[in-house]
Amino acid sequence: LAVKGVQALSPYQPGKPISELARELGLDSSEIVKLASNENPLGPSKKAIAAAESALTDLCLYPDGNGFDLKQKLSTRLGVGADQITLGNGSNDVLEVIARCFAGADSEIVFSQYAFAVYPLVTQAIGAKAVAVPARAWGHDLDAMAAAVTEHTRLVFVANPNNPTGTVNSSSAIEAFLGKIPEDVLVVLDEAYCEYMVGEEDPDGVSLLTRFPNLIVCRTFSKAWGLAALRVGYSVSSPAIADILNRVRQPFNVSSVALAAATAVLDDEDYLQRSREANTSGLKQLELAFDQMGLRYIPSSGNFVAVEVGPQAMDVYQALLAHGVIVRPVAGYGMPNHLRVSVGLPEQNEQFIDALSKALAAAG
Ligand code: PMP
């Protein structure tokens, strides 16, 4: 019935919904702390809400299928042509369209062990062969990934920073890696969390596009821009690649409400700044608590951190749920001793830390 590989596919496991846990525990939703999906804890930008509300009067109309205003804003901000941008229903949509356009049942797709779960998913969905390259210190081993490229490789996915490990490769490492990849192999640099990186030396895939025509950079409005519910992501690539992606994507894959909110939030520099600051201090709060509890964690450049709680991680996860705290088990990524926790507001982090110490004590 289905394409080879689809039968073996395990579906993407989203974080447990707040309403579901509240029902199970007989609590009000406001009493649940969800730190499971790397969402922005600040709530949405007021400018984005106002724009989304204004767009409601046109609910009976199809959205602008080319996302003209959003592409214009992005093109100015990023210093690229609007014809280099492809919009998606979240960046997951763009990742999937890329795989469908440029790989097939006879291709290999390379990514790292512990890399973002959607890469194996889109690979299997088109019946391509997944080549998962062993990680180095939880991060992408770019040398080994370049060495894994064969004549059958069509795509390489690199998450920078990666989810769920939070590891990042430097600009110079990414550049050296791109230099080793044959021109007919496309490299997808997934920068979903790039806005959280604030140092001058931090990698910026868009600046590499002029030198590497086989590069596609993917970004999203779901994280630092705080619009996960609306599903808007995009890729930046050569105009030739964007042209192909734009032919294959669904014609109205981003809603008018989402387009309006994303266009407006790009004017809310203050919101982005607050997202970054809240994340930096929240990460510090979590790291300090882990240090005090004697727990190891993987230093993260994202808005989440993978903490090592030991082989009883699923019990700890369940015990956290019983305390009204939702985090994400990462056994499905081959990390059975870790839990991934998203950075929340200070009081949410505190509630998680408190529940974690109780859960660990109970788990012995
Ligand atoms: N890439 C990475 C590395 C991610 O962690 C995520 C979100 N979990 C995405 C892409 C997709 O995000 P979205 O579809 O919301 O843009």
C-alpha cells in the first residue's frame, strides 16, 4: 500500500498536551507547567497578536500564495533576494518539500545520530536510505558526515544548533564542511534556534549562500519569534533551488493570519531581544540547579537542555507528570538516560527543578 519505508516509520511524538494532563490530574490547565516543545515562554508578541486579529476580517479569502509582504521583509532583513525565499507551514513543511524535490527511493540522505527527528521521518517517507552518522560528544561529527557522502547521497541535514542536544558547530567548521561536499549534493542547514545565539562568531548560514550554491538554510518563526501555533518557517537558497521548492509546495501552505503575524513580528525587535535575554537567564538557572543536584547536562545553544537523569529516565518523566510538569523523553533519539527540558519563565523553571528533585528522590 505505502512507499517502502513508510510502514516502518514511527510517527513524530509531540509533547503531551497541557489539557490532557490537566484532565488526568484533575487540575486546572494553569497549574500545569509544559516545558516539552521548545516553545517561547514569553507568550506571543503584542504586535503579532494585533496583526493576526486584523487578518481575521479576511478569513473568507485565500492567503497571498506567494507571501509577498513577508518575503519582502525577510529579504531586507537577511540581505537576500525575495526570489531566494520559500515559505512553509512551519520549517518542517520546508524540510519535507526539500526531501520530496531533491531525493527519491534510490537516494541516501545523511544526518547525525541524535539529530532532529524530522530528518529520519522525511527520509523514510520518500523511501530513501537514512545514513545516520555517529555523533561526537553528542554533536554533529562534520568530518565523519562529509566522509559518509557517496555517489548516492542527494541531501545532508545539519541542525545548527541541534535539537535535542543543543550542540552547535562553529562558522569555520560549517564552512570547512561545505567545502568538502560535492556541488551536486544539497546541504540543508537547519537554523531553527539561530536567533538564540548572540555572539559575533556565531554561525550564520545565510552569509555562506553566495559561496555555496548547494546550500539551503532553514529558519522558523516558532522559537525566538514566538509563533509556533501559526506554523511559519522558511528556507533561503539560490533562486534556482527556491524556484523548484516553490513549484512543489502546496500553493497556500501558509495562512493569511500566519503571514500577517510573522510580517508584523519582524518589526518587534524588542520582543526578540526579550526572548534572547529570558532564554539566556533561564538556561543559567537550569544549569545552576543541575550543577547543585550533581546532574550532568549537555551545554546548549538552544532554548532547551538535555539533562542526564540515568536509566530510570522514563520513571522520572512519569513522576514529573504526576507533579504537573511535562518535559520530553528522548529515548526515541537513542538517549534513554536523558530528558529534554525547554527553558521556561523563572517560576516555571523553579517548579520543574522542585519536581525534579522530588522525582529523583522517589526514583532512588
Ligand atoms: N528544526 C529543528 C531543529 C527543530 O527543533 C524544530 C522544532 N522542533 C523544527 C526544525 C521545526 O519547527 P517548525 O516546524 O515549528 O518551524
